[in-house]
Amino acid sequence: MPLHSSWKGFIQLSLVTIPVKAFTAHDTGREVSLHQLHRDCNQRIKYHKICPEHGELDQSQIIHGYEYTKEQYVIIQDEEISKLRSQNDHAVRIYGFVDTLSLDYLFLEGQNYFLLPDGDVGQKPYALFRDSMKENNIFGLANIIITNREHLVALRPHNKLIAMSMLYHRDQVKEEPEFESYVKDVVPEQAEKELTKTLISATTIKNFDISAYRDNYRENILKLIELKVEGKEVVEVDKTEEPKIINLMDALKKSVEEAVKKQATG
């Protein structure tokens, strides 16, 4: 089955250009969507674009506006936005390279793509670029216009591939001091530190494999749907007890005992 790309262009590093195609790295088709229906007739709810004065509108009657103060808008035309774009909308323009440890996870937007070489001419520079980043433990910080928006992105080696991750800009991530005032300055006791270190060591996952972790909620939803389609009764699962807050030292000691026991039997 042929792959369908989301974007086509090239990676641009100084005078070097690498033709590539972008493919979304996430399988959103696996999500279970529950539609909203009318309780009485089970008809699916539809959403319409309504103007309070003129009623329902079609897309040609809709423009964009920014609310700069309460109920006051400045109108932004599509052609005005297009003038602000870079001259080259088909390039991943690399600003430079950064050590991998410099990337804070807070700035990862969560949208990822795989970049593949577009044609034979791109194979060698693609491999050279990928392997150089891998050997030097760096990633490329770049800029791209995709889905009609300009994005800051990180280009990173991922096995044989180059992955492109969307990044938030600094002003899109809230400042830490806004939250730090809710965290008190406390000094844990040495015994508590030692027990916590032991607990972490006992529960450290060896040979981590992400495929071992399943979306239990999704699987249970699918089972529920299957039972309902077949007209079978839905059986309620056993309820687990709410976790109890107990003395910290007692909780640490008991947790270490259980973790060590599990590690020995596992």
C-alpha cells in the first residue's frame, strides 16, 4: 500500500538541500470516537455556523477577526496573512544544531512526522545528515510552514529515519514561577531519601519496551461496543479501593517491600 505524504519539500542547510516528504508519525485512526446523538430519536447532532443577526452562514460569508478588546475586532484578510509568509513555503530551514540534552520536554508540542528522502537523489545526503546528528548527539532546530502555519521544529535521528517534532515557542509555555509558589521548601529526612532511592531502584524498568503498554481504556470501550452491538449485558467491573494516605515512612517501607518481592518473582 503506497504511503500518502502530508507535505513535500526539502531540508535546507546552508547550500545543501535534501528533497523529502513528510508523513504523520501518529495513527489517529485508532482513536474511538463517540458521536453525540439526540436522546429521543438517536439522530446525530449537527453543528452549524450561526450569526445572531443573519442566521446560518456558508463558508464564503465568513472572515477572520482578532478580538483586541471586549467585542471589538480587527479584521484579518487571508491575502494579508499570505504576505507575511516566507518566500519559500516548501523548505525545512535549519537554524543550527543543538545538543539533545538542551531540549526541554515542555516544548514538545506532541505532533510528529517522519521525513523520508524523496527520490534517489536524496538518499545519500539524507543518510549523511541523519548519521551525523546521531554520532554527535545533536538535533537540528528548524522552521517549516505546514498546515498553513509556521512552526518551530526539531529534526532528530530515529533509527533509520529522520523524525520532525513540532515545538512550542517560549512565549507559548507558561512561566514556572507562576506555579512554584504552590510548592513549599521542605527538606526530606535522610532515611526518607534512602528509602525513596531504594524504591526507585527496585521499580526501575529494565529493557523498556513501549509496546508492552496498552491503552486499556480504548480496549474496554471496544469491548463495550462489541457487547452492545451483540445485544449482550454489560457487566460492571470490580471497583478498586481509593488509595489511602498513610504515614510517609510506612508507605515507603511497604512500597519497597512490595517492589522487591515483585522484582524477585518477576
